[in-house]
Amino acid sequence: MTLIEFFLWFEQLISLPAVIVFLGVAIILTIKIGFLQITGFKKLFSLLRHGISHAQQPKNSVKMHTINSFHALAAAMGTTIGMGNLTGPPIALFVGGPGALFWLLIYIFFSSATKFAEVSFALHTRTETTDGHIIGGPMQYLRLIHPYLAQWYAFVMLGVFISWSMAQSNNLASVFAQEGIPSWVTGLALATLTFTVLIGGSQRVGNFASKVVPFMFFFYISCALYLLFQDIPALWHALLTIVKNAFSAQSAFGGFAGATVYQAVKSGLYKGVFISEAGMGTSSIPHAVADVKYPTDQGILALYSMISDALLSLISGLLVLIAKVHTYGPYRTTLLYEVFAAHSPLFRYIFIITICLFVFTTLIGNSYNGRQVFGALTKFQGVIWYLLVTMILIFGAALMHTKVVWDVVDFLLPFVAIPHLIGLLILAYRYPDVLKIRK
């Protein structure tokens, strides 16, 4: 048995318990916080209108390296709004059929409660080093369960962050290869640019993301909606197909013998975790440096930021479903590129510009989060070496086979998500006051 075959065998073995934990915890937390996805709009509008109360720092203390609350949100969204929104839904379609998109959206809805809990606990338990660096996220709040759980999370997440960055690099290299650009050029450019931004610290990451994320979101949405609404009957039929196939097996396509209901559920949930990061706790790391007085205020922003993930994922999936590019050819991450390229040269270039921004912001966010986790383990000693290793692997991933990269991502995901979600659920019931909304 080769190493890849072992990855696939073990991933299949653990996938069922992973699916149960992913969705089960999200539903329980949704009930726990009173369906805040629906009932929390009044609080959201209040925060957007009046702003968020800032944290008070003791006099004569070292200035904490916090950033504006909305900059922290943008930095977090920089990792979740990325190439995953463009490649995740099409891959879910390819493997699990149209029904996978339904389960992907179901997961995003319920797991927004998971993200609310993650961010709230991250801010509640964050600490600072003697030089003002903020350490926050799952590696802090999981210590309330047991220090070993927090250490396990931190060690495995170092590999997960790198694998996610590798997937982004590989995806962009695959697209650029269609344009005749060598993969090594793409990998080298990404590694160099990402490293340049990251050495500027959290302030530079937050400022960069706050400017780029809104632009790339609305730019892509505008172009994608233009393509979708060119054929309203096809759009309506695609939406009905997604719902219809959520609870039934699909016929063979995309080189697979057929997609079962379980494949649809698993593919949708796994890609939902990858796209939104809800359940992994990773997006709470940049949120933890927000200058905010009440943790749940930032949690509200994080919860509703999931709307952007749902919208991008639905649009990307619909474009591929209508064009039917998922029904032929090998496993690949260029399905959405093929849709835009088939329309016109202008839209091909628009898509290329968009994915460059998506991949770059996600790489920055993932590498920054990995830097924070590494810093929590080493008290921010030797962080430069972690960043250098990450940049080398970002370059190397551009030269790797696409499916191998995604297999590694799916293999590592349950090792972090399952213990993390169980720990988060325990915290939600052990410390319920942390999740209470402040008036």
C-alpha cells in the first residue's frame, strides 16, 4: 500500500464520524445560541451603526498589538473568501453530484453558530506576551479543557495551514498553466509576495485585507451574476436540481460510477469546512487580535460574514452546473476557469484577475494564522523559520499533482476538527455566559 493509498483508506474510515461531528455540533450550537443566524440581525445592524466598544488597556501596560475590529474581520475573511469558494463547490459537484451543493450550504448556515462560538471564546481567553503580542484562538480556549488538547490542535494545525496554502498555490498554478505560464513561475511569485506582506505583521495584514477583500468580493459577484442571469430558465432548473438531488443518488458523471446521498453529504460538508473554516477554529485567530470590549460583538460579525461564503459558493456551483463542465474530463480544479474562458476572452481575464486576488489574500491569511499558532508554541521565537518553510512548500505545491494536494487536505482535516469541535461543545455548556449577547 502506497502512502497515498493509505491516506485514502484512512480518510474513508474516519469520514462518517467526521460528518456526524461536523454537522451535529453545528446544529447543537445553533440551538444553544437561539438560532442567532436569524434572530441576531438587530444586534448586527446596531454594531454597524454605532460601532464596537473598544477594549480598555491598563495604564502603564505594554501596548497590545491589536487591530481595528473590522480589519480583523477582513483579515479573517481573507482566508475564507478565497480560491476555496471558486474550486471547492465545483469539486464537491464533481465528486458528490448537485446535491453536494445543498449540503455545503446547509453546513455553512448551521456552522455559522460554530464560528460565533469560536470567535467569542478566542477573544474571551486571549492573552498577551510581555512585548504586547496577542495569543488567541483554539490553542488558548482549548486549554480550558486540557493543555494536551490545545497542544495537539496547535501541532496538527501547523500542517493544516501549510496544506491549505499548498492547495491555493496548486490551484492557481493549474489555471495559469492553461495560459502557458510555467508552474514554477507562479509558485515563486506567490511565495515571494506572501512573505513580503507577512513580515509586516498583523497591522499590515489587516490593512491589506481590509482594502482588497471587499473589492475582490464585489468584482467577482458582479461578473458571475451577469453570466448566471443570461439564462434564467437554466438557472431555475439548476436550483431545482440541487434540491432534488440532495436526498437521492445521481447517475454517473465526471469519471465516477455515480454519487450516493452519503457522497453528496460528505463532499458538501468537507468542502464547507474547507471554505468557511467553521469547525476548525482557524478564523478565530485573526479575530482574536481585534480591539473589542465584548467578545460576542466580534462573534456576531464573524457569524454573518458566513453569508459571503454561502453566496460565493452557490454562485460558483451554479455556474459549473449550468455549463455542465463537471460531467466530463478528469479530476481538476479549473472547472470555473473553463466556464469563464468559454464565454469570452474578456471574462477569462476577469476570472484570472479575481483568482489572483483570492489566492493571494488566502495565502496571506493562512500563513499569518500559522505564524500565530507557531508563535503560541514558541513564544514567538524562530517565527521567521516557520514562514520560510511555508514559502518553500507554497512554491513546491505549484509543481505537484492536483489530486494529491487535495487528498492531503482532506486527510488532515478530521484530525483537527473532531477534537476541536468536541472541546468547543464542552466549553459552550461549561461556560455559557461567554456566548451571551451584551445589550
